[in-house]
Amino acid sequence: MSNTFFGSDFDELNATDPEIAKVLLDELTRLRSGIQLIASENYTSPAVLTALGSTLSNKYAEGYPGKRYYGGCEVVDVAETIGIERAKSLFGADHANLQPHSGASANIAVFGAFLQPGDTYLAMALPHGGHLTHGAGVSYSGKWFNPVHYGVAEGNEDIDYDQLRALAREHKPKMIIAGGSAIPRLIDFKAIREIADEVGAIMHVDAAHFIGLVAGKAIPSPVPYADVVSFTTHKVLRGPRSGMILCKEEHAAKIDKAVFPMMQGGPMMHVIAAKAVALKECATPEYQKYAKDVIVNAQALTAGLAAEGMRPVTGGTDTHLALLDLQGIDVSGKDAEQRAGDSGIVLNKNSIPYDPKPAAVTSGVRVGTPSLTTQGMGVPEMATIASMIGRAVKSDNPAVHAEIKAEVLDLTAKFPAYPRP
């Protein structure tokens, strides 16, 4: 087994646990040999991975810098303080909490800070592009609170702000959530702020999907408008799998108490250090170029898929992702995902607004360009990939999928994930 990527410690892992060592290598091979189009995935830098695999993993550090419940936190305090200051500087935020273990954890903390069980809030409906933690019946957000959902207009398939305003006036929610997992267009934060102010609601932006574009100054920021902004640190942001919260100073104490001790115990200090590394990377000109290229690539890929008969929901994208309606080519999202996967292309089935098919089947797929952009691919490659996807999803012939898979290997060899040293 090669250990050129993982370093010398890999030999020890391979000696003590060859089964898990093989899993690590197999995943690296999978990434290097396929086209990764999951909108919520990306490749962290080796520097981020180094922090994740560090001795900071050993430290228990309940509390916050300077106010811990364990001794020996003087070193990890430095890492967390650096990360907090970098987050505040990068996003222009009053306050930052780096401790949430995930985006879902961050959202639990936001609910805990501002709502009581049974309180009413507004959020985007999951079938229209929202998120599981925004009121789905299987989620705490749907079980313990009272969600009222807004959606998209049938005409342009973009957020229906008139409906949002009408629902806010009718239900007087304690909080309004903006953001979701399949919204290809920019969100009008100013309009939502005005609605929130009119009804006296907290404005919460779940920026998990697009915060990396905000960090790269490629799209407008929600921070000046929102009371609180939660997000994941992977996806476009290209950090470790984790979460973060930004908020206005007046909410800082409330948010910190909702994260710890209400929502979770000890923070993962190795992950917090890795977030700090990623935030430093985000402040570079190279990252800003990457963020803009992510959007350019998404728009090029969307245009290419439209030419293949896959209709872009809303007519296109302003962000890193696109939602494609496959009804025009008479293929379900489930079949498209399988056929693309058989061809070495990883994407996901996704419901489209007013989808006639169930969520386990769907009429659409979602694609994103963060990973491909990190690999260095550009507009010419997006055209090639769109053609590959079109051929793959329209065919149930294994020979066609094998042919496309060979083409995928040729392409990824030119733009490898984690290039070999």
C-alpha cells in the first residue's frame, strides 16, 4: 500500500489495522478516479487534514477560552481564539462561535437560543429547497417546534417573498429562517430583514451551502442583515466537516450558552484548529478567485446540461449548485443518480419544486462545482462533463457507462484530487 499522501504514520496504521488502512486508501482512490458533483462536498487542504489528525484531538475543553472546566487548556485556548478572530474578521461579524460539531448542531443551538418548544417559526419547505433541520417532521425542528413553511413561486421557481410576508403577518413567528440545501439563486436578505422587523421576528440565515462564496466575496453576505448566521465549514468553504455560528453582539451570550452547555459538551479542539486553518486560507486572493470560479463553472455546467435536455430549475444558477428537472428526458432522479454513478460521476437525486414523484425517486438531480473547481477544472471541462452526464443518464446500457467511465479516468488524471507529490 502507498503512503505517499498520508505520511509516515500510515505505516503504523497499516501494521496495526490494515482493514481501516485499506479504507483510507480506497476512499482516496475513489476521489481521484471519479467526478464529484455533490454540492455539499469539497476537498480540504492537506494543512486542514494535518490539524484534524493532530494531538489537539486528545484535549477535553468544556467551556470557552479562559473559562474552561478542565485544566491544561492554555494551548487549545490559543487555537480557538485565533479561529474566533479570523471568523469575525473574514465575515465582518460581531461574534463567532466555532464549537458546533456540525451544521445541524449549530441550528439546534440557534433554536435553543431564541425559541421555546412549541414556538412558531417560518422556514423554506424542504421539497422547495429547504433543509431537514428547518421543520421536517422527522427532525427535532419539526417535532419540538411549530414550523410554517414558505416556498417558491410556480412561475419563476424562486423564493416567493410575497407568500413569506403574508405568512409572517398571519402567524407572527418568533423566527424566520432563510437558506436551504437546493436554492440555486441569491437570497434577498434585505427583503427578509424587512419582513422580520415588521413582525418582530429573529432573522436566522442558514448559510451552510453558500457561506464559502460569501467568504470569497463572490456573492453578497447575510451578516449585515441577520441576527444570527449558522453554517457548515465544509462544502464551498473547504474546511473540515463541522459547524459555526456568527451573530450580532447583543445575542452573543445567548448563542454561547445555547452551544455549551445546552446543546453539547466538550468541543473538538482538533476540528476547531482545522477551522482556523481553513479560515486563514479563505482570506487569500487565491481563495477569492476559486470562489468566483465555482460560480462560473456552475453556470457553464448548468448551460451544458440544459443543452442535454435537463431543464434548470429557475432557469439557471447564481451560486455553486444547480437543480435539474429531468422530466423532459423521461428519466427519474433515482435512475439518473445510478447511471451517472455507474459511469464514474457522483451526483444526487433531488426533489424539484412541485415534484410529482416521491422523495425516494424524484424528478430531478442536484449538481455542484466546488470539488471540480478545487481540482483546477474550468469552463471547457464543464462542457465535457455535461456531455458525459447527458450520455450517462439517458442510457441504461452498461457498455455506454463503461465507455464514459474510461473518459472520466482520462479527465481526472489531468486534474487529480490530492495530486501525488
